[in-house]
Amino acid sequence: MTRAAPPIGPLPSDVWLLCLGVLCGSAGGPLAAVVVVASGFAVAFWRLLAGTVFALPLGIARAKEITGAGRKTVLLSMSAGCLLAFHFVAFMTSVGLTSVASATALINSQIVWAAVISRLTGQHISRRAWWGVGIAVAGVALITGVDFQLSAQAVTGDFIALAGGVLGGGYIVTGSHVRKKLSSPTYTLLCYGSGTALLLPICLISGQQLLGLPLNDWLAILALTLFAQLIGQNVFNHVLRSIPPTLVSLGMLFTAPLSAALAWIFLDQVPPVSAAIGLVVLVLGAALVISGSLGPPGERTYRPPGDDPHGGVGVPAGG
């Protein structure tokens, strides 16, 4: 008797989980904006420490992978953790200087910069993806141009967020090389652990307040870590079992406009019309970059984050 073939297409439960992951990731911007005392360095440290503790059991169970992967792979994993650490710092710092809409949009340009970095390292990029890069850069110009008219502080926040997007792009590219040799739990432990180890001395030497924070800040950090990082990122990884990585990456782009909407509803941050248009343009450009991986086989070599045989989206959810 011939066994029936498994159904083709995403599992309905995974579609709902993807929606949950996008919603949780979208909460990152508004939650970061309500932190009052803790610095970007302090919040990034606690996020990475929580992620390290969460990844510790599974990571230790697969510790033999580290010795078998080689020094280069381990060093690349640690480098990815350092990039992720400063990506988190940039995100938290920028939200305190500019609007949630601008910060989350510019931070989410990471997939665009991942494509550019991939090209600089010798990987071919499809024409569609290059069009996406150009459109996304136009969106960046629109957002920063509007904020330039508002205040120098907002522009500073924009450039810090943009730098965070570039760091996020570097994290994606670095992680994509490592994930070919390490499982997700092992890579996560190395990545989060190295980021935590980097930020702790920086926080101590620079006098960042790590303890004695007000209750509001602790609750915001806890919610930010739980929803944007632990739930959001793990949901994105989980749904890869039935949803193609390209569609997951496209779904994650909706975190930027949803963050802006949540900030509008709960924080009364109404973005200017031109900035909102810039956000939409940037997201459309990033979507083109990702969809460029679906071009003709002879043209496509760039793959969006997570498009590898070992799974793992590789994009930090919620900044």
C-alpha cells in the first residue's frame, strides 16, 4: 500500500505562529521607548544574558559541536555575537533619540545591508535585489530628511539606528556562514555568550547602571526580552519547518510598520506623513531584496537570512 504524501504548503498552526512572532517582534520598539534610566548598553547586556541563560541547556548538550567545528567557526560565532551586541545597543540608544517609527524602520534595513555586505564579500546579487537596495536607500533618505527638519537629536538617532542596521547586516552574513557547521542551540549559546562577555566589562568600565533600576525599566526589559527576543526569534525559527525562509523573512518586515502603529496607539507618537512614506518605501525595498532570492536559477545566488539547510532565520527580532 502506498503511503499518502504529506500535505504541501505551510501548516495552519505555523501561519498563526508566524503572525504571533511578528506581533511579538513589533512590541520591541515601543517597549524600548518606555525605558527611562537604563542605557542602551545596560539593556543590551540584560537581553543577551537572558538569551545566554535560555540557550545554556541545549547548547551544553551539544558542546561537542564546538570542538569539532574548528577555531575559525568558533571565532566567527563570537564575532557575530559582538555584532549583535552593538546592534542591540544601537537600537536601544536610537529609540531614545528619535521616534519608534524611524528607529525600527532603519534598524530593519539590516537585510538590505546584508545583501550589500554579501556582494562585497564576492557573492552575486540579483538585479531585483539591487533594485530593492536602491529603493530602500531612498526610504532611508526620506526618513532622515524628515527628521533633519525636526531636530538634530532625531537625526542623530536616525544615524545610530542606521549603523545598527549595518551591524545587523554583518551579523546576518557572519551567522549564515557559521550556521552551515553549527546547530542553532550551539550557535545561539556562542553568539549570545560572547555578546554578554563583551558588554559586561564595557558597562562596568564606563559606569553604566546595571542594578538598582526603577521597576518600570525592569518590566520593560523583561517584556522586551520575552516578547521580542525569546518568543519572537524562537517562533521564527520554529515555523521554518513548513514555511519557506523567504516568506518568513518577508513576514518579519511587518514588524517595522506594526511597531510604528503600536507607538502611535500606546505612546501617542504620530509619525509625519513623509516619514511614514519613507518607512513604507524602505520596507518595500527590503522586500524586493528578499524576493530577489526567488529569481531565475541562473541569476540567483544571494539567499535571505535563514535560507540554509540547517534552518535558523538569523535576524534579531525587535531590534
